[in-house]
Amino acid sequence: MARFLVRLIDAQARWARPFGDFNHRWLLGLFRPIWPIKDFLNGRWLGHPVHSALTDVPIGAFTVALVLDLIDAWNLFGVGDLSLAADVSLFIGILSMLAAAVAGLADYTDTDGTARMRATVHATLMVVTLVVYAVSLLMRLGNPEDRALPILVGVVGYLLITAGAFVGGDIVYTIGNMVSRHAFRGSGSKWISLELPAGAELADGTPTKAKLGINNLVLVRIGDTIHALHETCAHAGGPLAEGTFADGCIQCPWHGSRFRMSDGRAVRGPTVYDQPRYEVRRTDTGWEGRRVLD
């Protein structure tokens, strides 16, 4: 079943890729000048993507509205008129869905490739869902005696949001979008041999790629101190050694995430995760490094 659904999603690539590229351009132009707001929407302050947290609210509200609608329509349990409660739940769901959409657009700005294509399908389904629920809410105004049609429209909206949620889950759990690239990385703290590129001199303020066992590190010498972080950006796997160094921070060349070299803390999104930090020391036989466990 899952394979069929994924194939069905990918079959939308013909329209979703160009539409996604178009949306990416104008969203990038919109969010680039207001990056502090974008950081807030990404969730750097929370250390967790805001969009994924917000999506629980509309789904919960729409579920409550659907249950109340069905109980009221079939007069189950003899609890009386629940139409107002259902309508309020629907209204809350629409408002929270708008909030989730704004945070989702901020994440979308830094989504590429297959993830962007599927995110376009996800966003399109959610926009259609929002329109359907808005129509259902408008039909309920004035508390009409016959609520069969607005309830039916609400059921259609619930089926659509379920489909959109499946696509959103696929983007996160299958592709790994907005997932920490270091979630399952080993945290061993033993000193092991560090391999520097042949002829590397570790010039002051210049990012240098090095190898520590199976891990790649980015080294930056600041004065007499050598700082080291994992070279793979926590946000989307960008090569930090190819990034730029300024004001004590390394900036990812892919999406602009910035990490403080001294402690690996994220100081600018779209990353919401810190970067693993390493110690480096010189020995009689060469260089060694180890993971710092914070």
C-alpha cells in the first residue's frame, strides 16, 4: 500500500517540480530580507521544527469537529445540540492550519530536489483542504436546519487533510527533511588519529576539511586555538568545509545555516539543531581528535 501511495505522489512530478521551483523563487525573495522572522518560523529558538508541532493542532481540531458533527447528525448518546461546538472546532482548525502553513512555507524555502517536489504536493493538498473547510464553515453560518451538506464537505476536507498528512510524513520520515543529520551519529569520546589534507597548514580563519575515523570534520584555527565541528551540516547535509567563516561562525554553503565554531551552537537557521563539536590536539606522531559530549 505504502509503495503504491509513494508512486502516486511521485507521479505528480510533471507539474509539482516546475510549480515548486516557481514557489521556491518567490518565497526565497520574501523570506531572505526577514531572516530573523524566518528563523523564528523554522524553530531555531525551540530546537525543534515549529511546523511539525503546529500541524497537530488543526488535525486534532478537525477530528473533534468531525466527531461532533456525526454525533449531532445521528443524535447519538442524547447529548443535545452539538452544532455550535463542531463549528467552533472547525474555526479553530482553520486558524491553526493557517499558522502551520506559514511555518511550513519557511521550511519550504530551504527544501530541494525530491523533497521539494513532494512538499509541493503536500502544500497543494493542504491549500485545497483549507478551501474545502472554509466552504464548509461558510455553509454553516446562520445555523441552517439541514447540515448534511456542510458536514459532507467537512468529511471531504478530512480525507484531504489525511492524504496531505501522509505526504508530509513521507517527506520527514522517508526523505529526512528537517531531521537532524546527526541524530544517530556515534558519540564515542576516545582520542583517535586525525587525518589532515596533504600540505594543510590550517591558516587562520580558513575552513579546512579533515578526517577523524569515519567522520569528516571542518577545522578553523582562530589564533592559537583550533576549533572543530562535524563537517556535515545538521540541517540538510551541506559541506561546511566549503562554506565561509566570519565572526566566529561557519556558514553552510547550501542554505546559509550558521554555527559558532567555539561550541557548535546554531546562531542562524534554517537549522534548528546544533552541530557536534570536537577537540583537536597535536601529538608527537601527528594530530588526534575526539567528540566533545555536551
